[in-house]
Amino acid sequence: MTDKNNEELRPTKMRGVAFPKAKYGVIAAIIIIVVVNVIYYKDFLISLIN
């Protein structure tokens, strides 16, 4: 009985969807945050270099 319950955790429409590993999501989130901050604080970063 418990084996059947473990198999049925995802809804039927989502069983064929391949989910990426969580570590790739963390890496992607960090890259997005860094890129957005570089774009947002571009003038400040350029003034630090000069």
C-alpha cells in the first residue's frame, strides 16, 4: 500500500515533465540576482573603478 502512495505523489499531467535538479535552480537564481544588481548599480560600480 505504501509503495502505491509513493508513486502517486505527482499529478497525472505532471508525471511526464522532467524537473531540473534543485542545485541548478539555485545557481540560476544566484546568476540572475548578480546580473540584475550589476545592471541596477552600473553607475556606482563604474564610479568605484574610476
